[in-house]
Amino acid sequence: MVWSQIYDPFNNMWLSTFIAALPVLVMLGGLGIFHMKAHLAALLGLAVALTAAVAAFGMPLAMASKTALYGAAYGLLPIGWIVLNIIFLYHLTEQKGQFKILQESITGITNDRRLQLLLIAFCFGAFFEGAAGFGTPVAVTGAMLIGLGFSPLAASGLSLIANTAPVAYGALGTPVIALAAVTGLPLLDLSAMIGRQLPLFSIVVPFWLIVAFVGFRGALQIWPAILVAGVTFAVPQFLVSNFHGPWLVDVIAAIVSLGALTLFLKTWSPATIWTSVDGTMAVSGGSVGAAVSPPEAKGAHGYTAAEVRRAWMPWVILSVLVFIWGIPQVKTFLDGIWIFKYPIDGLHQMIQRVPPVVPKPHAEAAVYTLNLLSATGTGIFIAAIISGFLMGYTPLGMLKTYGRTLYVIRYSLLTIAAMLALGFTTRYSGLDTTLGLAFANTGFLYPFFGTLLGWLGVALTGSDTASNVLFGSLQRVSAEQLGLNPTLMAAANSSGGVMGKMIDAQSIVVAAVATKWHGHEGTILRYVFWHSIALACLIGGLVMLQAYVWPFTAMVVGN
């Protein structure tokens, strides 16, 4: 029997919205206010979501249970599979001392922690977002920053802040492709429109990142380097998104930015070298007393070129394989070898989304895809195995390390499964759509709140792709009803969503695992929460200008 979603079960939108928000409020409150362990907060939020879905929104209990299991399975593959194998690779390199060499070799480019942060969290992270997405960049950059000596809070929180500007074009443009599919709007129009919103923030985010780390004065000391990193990312982002399409936007922009910043640092260094790993202390010539010698802009690590190449080798292999695994043709080929799709009985096509969220009733698919060969985590696993052999590990040695890694992150995998179970339950029960409709009823202010709807979608689902699938159609319907450009508002969903990436529970758990800080997810959430809201509001302000104020209206595709 098909069940149709109900968006206002109490015939009172305020009350219905409050009940719909309870699961998220409980989970975030448990993390951020009551300092609960992440897996307990997630399980509590899931229990509230199931109760609200069944008791308040009328979802059949069997459907709700299957939805939660479906989400948990998705949490383990692909998300958990990525995290497990990234940490496995990190442990392999750490045990052989290769990570220490890599850490110290970066000082050959710069000793300044602010500049290291730009190179790794912003530039390198953007490459992994463009190539793979789905938690990979935070896992990689968080582990690398910890290896460089950054504090766990700085490594996790700053990795999350940096992983914003590239998210809309992540995984070779997957979010934009999904947005075009659900809205029926031209793919290249959506790519171009997002590319007329985010480049400004690709310049803002590196500044924001460094200010969050060391404050405004500390950021001002390296403004030329920040500007180089931001502009050389933003310009390719605009050009590729507007004149090519969404597929290679992040990859090209990240490579250009990384190369430009590295070359710039060969000829420029700041007057003050910041050596603190938590953003609390700058060290410059003579400023900390006679007992401390002035640091150099670049370090002499003492390793041979061959040793440095060996240390970087696992991460180069990882980059190459992650990029290859992200190519659609490669995914199609691997799926052709083996893939298992399981339509969930009693759930697949048995839940119906109804107007005004969609133009006409639409049955929701619920097919669990076990695509182990083409999963990004498999590419990471193969990179780890190849690297392990090249570093001199035996199969038994790697097996022991894998078992230790699995034990170390066991609670984190449980947390990820519970978080995704919560997200899927809110989606299939219509709880998140009720929240979306509350945003859609804002009239003249809809461009601002519609952007925040995208932010909410990513905060709930952990994915810009999922947010676009969830709210893309609603954005188009609402825009057309209000006389707004539908391409503008569909793009705003994706652009606003990128700022929700830093507070979604999945990303926070990944960051905590990568930085070996499990149990401190609430601390990470509090660190990034207001950054997320502030940046989302700034994007909302830009969309308001593009909707109503010339010359910003001239930026809108189709105007």
C-alpha cells in the first residue's frame, strides 16, 4: 500500500514544523550542549525521528524501520568505507615513519602554520572534494594537519571550514548533475549560475579560514598569499563552470590554486612566521625573548629528495586513484563488472511525495546499491594496499594494521550509520520537507531563506547532492509561484548548501575520526556552528541582490 507524505499533520504549520525539527534539535543539543558521545546523541536523535515519523506524521512503523536500516547501510557504504580506508592508509604511513617525513618536508615550502593550512586544507582539500567528495577531503586533510602537529580542534574545525567553497562541484560535479535531473532545468545553466555565486566566496573562505585560526591581524600579515590562493581558485571556478560545465571545476581550480600558491611562496614569505599549531601564538624575530631564535620562513628538514618522494608517494597514489575512481566512465565500467542493486521491499516506490513539493505526486525510489568495486573507498583501499607493499609491509602486517584501524574507529562507524539512519528517516517521512515548506512561505524574503533551505538540507543529509535532490524541485516550484528566476533559486540551493557542509553530523564525525578526537564531536560542532550560519547568510544576501537589485540581476542566467 502506497503511503503519501503529510507535511502539516496538525493543521498548524508552526506546530508541525516544531515537531519536524525535534530530531535535529535533540541530536545537535546532545552534541553541542549536553556533551554526549556522538553515537549516543545520534541514536537518541534517531529514536526521536522514528517517534515523530510514526506517531505525528503517520508513517507506517514497518516503513520507518526499513528507512532507518536503509540509511544505516548507506552510512557504512559509501561513507564509512571511505573513512575506514583513509585512516588505514594514515596508520600505514605513520607506523613506517613516512608521515613524519611528509610533515617535515612541507616545512621546505613554508614553516608558517597559516600557509600550511592554506596549502593543505584549502587547496589540497578542494582537489579531493572535486575528485571524490562524500567526506574524503575532510578525512585526508584532517589526518594530514594532525600529522603536521596541529591541535585536534584546529585540524578538524579548520578542515571543515575549508571544505565549503568547492562542495557544489564535488565528486566531478555530482551535486549539479543531480540538481538538473530533479528540476528539469538545463545543466549548463545551473553550472553557470552557481559559478556566478560561489567564486566570490572562494576568495572569502581562505581569508575566513585564516581569521578563524589566528584572528584578523594574523591573517592580515599573509594577505598576499591568501589572495593568491583565493583568486587563482575563484577565476578557474568561474571560467570552467560557465564555459565548460560542472565536471572538472574543482579539480582544475584546485590544481591551479595549489600550483600558484606554491610558486608564490618560493619568492615571498611573511615578515612574521606563525609557528603555533592552535592559533594562539605567533613567533617572529626576537618577539618571544632572547631564548628563542627567530624562525626561518622555510625549514631544512634534513631528508634526501628520495626520502621525501617516498613519503609523498602514498598520497600521490591516493590522489591518482581517487581521481580515476571519480571518472563516470570508470565507475560505469566497474559497475559493469559487478554491482548489486536491492530494491527494498515495502519501501521502494511505496512512499509518495505530493504537491506543493513536486508538481505532481511522485513515488520515491529506495534501492540500496552495493557498488563495492566503483565505490570511492575501494579506490582508497587499493591505494593503501599498493602503498603498503611499496613501504615494505607484508600482507599479514597490513592485515594487523587494518584490524587495529577497524577497532579504533568502531564507534565512529556506529555514529555514521546512526546519523545517516536519522537523515533517511527525516527524508522519507517528510519531516525535512515540512521544514523546507516553512522556509518557502517567506514571500519577498524567499531568495534569502531559500538559500538557507539549501544550507538546512546539507546540514540534515550531509550531502549537497542529497540536498539538491530533496529540495531542488521545491525551489523551482516556489520560485515560479513568486515570480523569481527558477535557475537562480535552484542554484542558490546548492550554493547555500555548501556552508551547511561544515556542521552536518557526518562531516563532524569524519573530522573527529581523522584527527583521533572521537568523543569531542560536540566541541567541533560548537567551533564551526556560527561560522556556518554567518557564511550561509552572506550567500543568502548575495542571492537577494541577484534577485532584486541591479547590476546583480544582470548576473542571473536567463535574465
